[in-house]
Amino acid sequence: MFWTRELIARNAPVRRRAAPPPGEPPHLGRGVAAYLGLAIGDALGATVEFMTPNEIRQRHGVHDQITGGGWLRLKAGRVTDDTTMSLALGDAILATGGVEATAAARAFDDWMRAKPVDIGNTVRRNLVAFRQTGNPQAPASEHDAGNGAAMRVLPVALACYGQPEKTCIFANRAQAHVTHHNVLSDAACETLIFMVQDLLAGRDPIDVERRRAEKLASQHPVFAYDKKRCENPSGYVVDTLKAVLQSFFATESFEDCLVDVVNRGGDADTTGAIAGMLAGARYGLEGIPRRWLAALEDSTRQACERQAKNLLLQAGMQPQASPTPA
Ligand code: MN
Ligand code: MN
């Protein structure tokens, strides 16, 4: 038998998952799963980023293994900006004790200096501007409607878990506007944050769809996602969200959701990351295929687990706290 990378990944031993300690609230496990889902979707999707569904079919059949490669020539299990910017933001939130615009901008700037494997154009342009002006808020722009802020909302959703919606919106805009000061980006970010929080709280996905996703589409009809299957989604936040929402609500497992969304190609690491975050929050740790968890780079897995717990613990310790105003 040939021991291909795939077989090795499938047969790799996986630590037995401990049952949650007695008294650990269920949202903690789902929060960890959301963070692992973000990283797994990023690592899985990066292999087929910028490919069309046809190209993926020809090269991989169905792409469902974390193998690395892709245009970034990643090592298997490596993640990209979607996960590493989220981790940078989460660290800043933990250090500051809230979501603060300048702290977020500095964290992103440090992240850029460390030469990440990939970086979006809007992110780069507005971080360079921050370096020059010290102003952590990019000018409002109709054009900056990329998915670069939406892909890194998870630490905000966790840090603000249990807080009023207004607080979550305010906190998100502090981090999002560092690079993406745009109405559609804001609407997408806020919808994702509320969806994650609803799912962590154990809400029924049908209810989450009605309360959050359908509301987004009714307020901003460009986001209507139920008509035509969105394939080859671009980095435009509207395309990204449409593909993610279609996959997320049309599937019934973590694995089916991620396989469906990344095989649509396009900005597949980012659709994978966002879908993985939602699916992790919905299905919890038990829903994550072991071969994917085992394939994820160890240091990334540990950082995601640690940060998810610490952000939720911080949120739990500050029931009345609101993020520091910018
Ligand atoms: Mn990426
Ligand atoms: Mn991407």
C-alpha cells in the first residue's frame, strides 16, 4: 500500500478528546470549536484559493483533505491571514481588556511587519496609512467592501459574548474600520458576530437564519443568498457571505459545510474560514473531523484553543463591561 499524505493524515493518531470538566458551560466548547473551525476552513480552503470549481474537480475530484499547496505553496496544516489576523486581534483584545481601535491597528501593523504569507490589498493600503497618520480609522469608502474585516470577527464575537448588541456593534467597528470602513462590510461583520453568539448560546439554526441572515438580506438586498448557487465567490464581502450562508444553511454537518463551500473555489480560504467558524459554533468539537484537527499545525491549534477560552472567560468576568471607546 502506498502511504500517501492522505492516508497518513487519515490514520494519524488523535488524542482522545476529554469530556468537558463538570460545570464547564457548553458555550465554552462551542467557542473553541468555532476558533478551530476558522483555522481548519482556512487551511483546507487555501489549497484551492483562486481556482474555479471546474479546475478543482479536475485536479482534486472533491477537495476534502488538508494537504497544503495552492498558490501560496503552504505546508499542510498551515493557515493564512484569515486566522493569523484573528489571533493578532484576539491577543490585542486580551491585552487591552476590550476592543480598542488603536490597539487593534497596532496589532495588525505588527502582524504586517512580521511578513504574513498573504495580505489583502485593502488591509495593506489602510495599514500603511495608519503607519503614516496614526489614525486607526480608515476613511469611509464605498469601494472597501472586501471580506478582510469579516474574516477576523471571531475574537470580537467571543469577547462580547453576553453583551448588548449595541456594544458588539461598537466593538466591531473599532477593529473593522482600521482597514474596512464600509457599510456592507459592517453589515456582514455584525451578522456574523450575532450568528456566532446565537449558535454558542445553543439557538436553533432555523431561528438564527431568520433572525440574522434573512434580516441582513432584507436590510441589504445584495446579500440575498437563496436564488442562484454562488460559485467562484470573490473577495467582495457580498459574494463571500452569499456562498457561506448558502453552504451553512443547506448542510447538516461541519464536514459537509466546509467541503461544499471550499469546492466552490474563488476566495476559498476565506469562505472556508468563515463557514468553519459558524459550523464550529453550531456543531461543537464533536462535529469536527479528527483527520482535519490532526492535520492542523500544532501551534495554531493551541493558540486557537487558548484564545477562545480566554476571550470567553474575559467576557464572563465583565458582565457589565463595554469595550473601551476609541
Ligand atoms: Mn487568507
Ligand atoms: Mn482569501
